[in-house]
Amino acid sequence: MIVFERVSKRYPNGREALTHVSFSIEAGEMVFLTGRSGAGKSTVLKLVALLERPTRGTVTVNGKSTGILKARHIPAFRRQIGVVFQDHKLLADRPVFDNVALSLVVAGAPLKEIDKRVRAALDQVGLLGKERMLPAELSVGEQQRVGIARAVVSKPPLIIADEPTGNLDPDLSLEVMRLFRRFSDVGVTVLVATHDQHIVRELAKREIVLASGEIQSPSADGGADSLPHVVATR
């Protein structure tokens, strides 16, 4: 599903965020990407979502090499990826239903299909019945679940999440991560960037740790991680 082959990323200001990164994530796998601020986690996610292109090396997502994908094909590529943000990025003046439906509306889906999918997505995250409420009327945890519903409403094969529990207390954080695990259990690939080691230990999924320029962690089963080193600098 995701393959990085000797990927480097240098930004226009000269900062090299990643150097010779190589790893792979299988379809249906849930993986945590961890490390301190500036270790390269967000850059990895941006490369996966084609918000950035690699300076060198190859990033392959769902069989497509992002470095050579033509601009006209990028919207269709991104529709195959559900993105969850730490700060939700919800439209404050639109109800929950409209926030979740946004990607379907942009894609021109029929109204009947939009209604069916939005209600199914809200049901998956436990918010069915709250579709007419505004984001400000929801708790922080509910707002994050709206963000997750929006990410999965198009039934993408891949979900990426950037610090999705950064603003939540431990119990809500675990609840959100269990939602991601449920999606992984039915075949969705899930890549989560997080600094919450309690959550990582609780779910016992594979962890890629970016620290001091290398992958530091063992695999989830306690054996040696077979992934090549990742060099990530500020």
C-alpha cells in the first residue's frame, strides 16, 4: 500500500527533512509513526498525501508513484486517502452532515448516495442523530469523530492521521484510536502520527520511530524491526 524507497525531501529554504528513507506498509495494516517534533513525521504524511513530492527517491501509494503523477490526476489520487487532522478543520458555520458530506459533494455524488454514505459514516463513529448540530455544539471528542467520519465517508483504502488525539484526554484518545483499529480490522490501511506512547502500547501495533535520524523501535511482536533506517533531520 505504501512504499518509500530511498526517499529524500529538501524544502526550498534548504532544510532537508528526510534523507534516504525506506520502509513499507502493507494493505490493511495499522502503523504508528512516532518521534519528537521536527523528526519528519509530518513530512512523511505530506509525501503520502501528495501535498509534497520527494526531492529524490520514490514514494508509491496504492500502486502509484507520486513523484511522476501528473497534476490532472492528483485530485483522483487524493480521493483515495482519508485525512484526519489534530484540530479537526471543521466548517464552523455548517452542520455535521455538511462537514462530513463535503468530499462527496465536491466529487459530484448523487444526493441519495450522499445521504446514505454520510449517515453510515456517522453511525460508524457513534454520532448518528447529531447530523444537524453545529461543531460548536459538540464536545472536542465528538468534533474529532466528525473529522474521522469525513475521512472515511468516501470509503478510502488508506487513512492517514496527524496527531489526531493531541487535544484529547487519555480516555477519549483511546476511544479515537480504537475507531482507527476498527477500520484497519476491515482492511483499511491506517497510518497515524502520534507522540502518545500510552496509546501506542495499548494498541500494540507496529511502530516506526523517527529519532536521531534512524528508526529506533522494535516491531510490535517484540522481534527486530525489518524496516531499513529512516534518516530524518530538522
